[in-house]
Amino acid sequence: MGSLKAGTRNKLIIFILFLCWVVGFIDKTAINIAIIPISADFNLGSEETGLIISGFFLAYSLTQLVGGYLVDRFGSKVILTGAVGFWSLATACTGMAGGIVSLVIARFFTGMGEAVFPSGSSVVIAQQFDKSKMGRAKSFLQSGASVGFALGALVVSTLIAFLSWRIMFIVLG
């Protein structure tokens, strides 16, 4: 990216970050829709489905506390690349889960991977964008959450209907 002009490079950076936010929020939507066929496949009760969903958010909340530190210590490029790879692998593993324990673990690791993304992407904006353009960049980036939620229900339910909840998570991964 060294040969790209700063404006073009920044547009590419914000677009990639935006896409990651969209995918991350599609994934957050996915478990809420997929929990119905998952609970049917594994004959789960409400306590067990709650545990599966909570695994993600427990890890997300705990890992957010260290996300900023990791980005400061190792750099946004390394941490964000690793985070996307980590959450993608964990999301795919959700589709390969054999029971409640592996589902909770997969969702926990997905939450860990996704948790560092908000602080890391904010650091990228602070490092790459002029102060006069940071607000617009951050607004565009955060709109990825709304786009992800809006597309999530459509994408997830379509993949589940035509393929399965397992394939849906593998595709998202």
C-alpha cells in the first residue's frame, strides 16, 4: 500500500474495516437466529441456549478490556488481522460443533476475536486520518454495525433455510 496515494489508501483502509464490522455484526445476529435450529438439533433447553449465547458476550466483554492494550502494545495491523482470523476460525468451528460444550467454546472464542475490533479500528482511524476527517471516517465505520444487523437476518435466515445452520457458520467463517 506504500505506492497508493494517502487518500486512496485511507479509502481502502476504511472500506476494509467497514466490511469487517459488517461481517462481525452479521455474526452477532447469526447466533440469535441459528439458536432455534441448534436447540432442535441438540434438544437443548432455554438454560443451555442461554449459555451458548452468553458465551460470546462474556468473552466479548472481558476481552474488550484488554483490546486497546493489545493494539497499543503490538500494533493495530497485527492485532486486527489476527482478530479477524481468530474470529473467522471460531465462527467456522461453531458450524462444526458436536454439542453444547463445543458450541459454548466456539462462541466464546468468537467473542474474544471480535472484541478487540472496535478499539483497534478506532486506533487505525486516529493513526491514518487527518483530524478534520476522523469523525466522518468513524461514522462510516460504525455504520457497518447497522448494515451488518440489517443484512444479518436476511443472509443468516437464507443460508439456514437453503443449507443449514452448520453451513451458515462455516460460510460466515
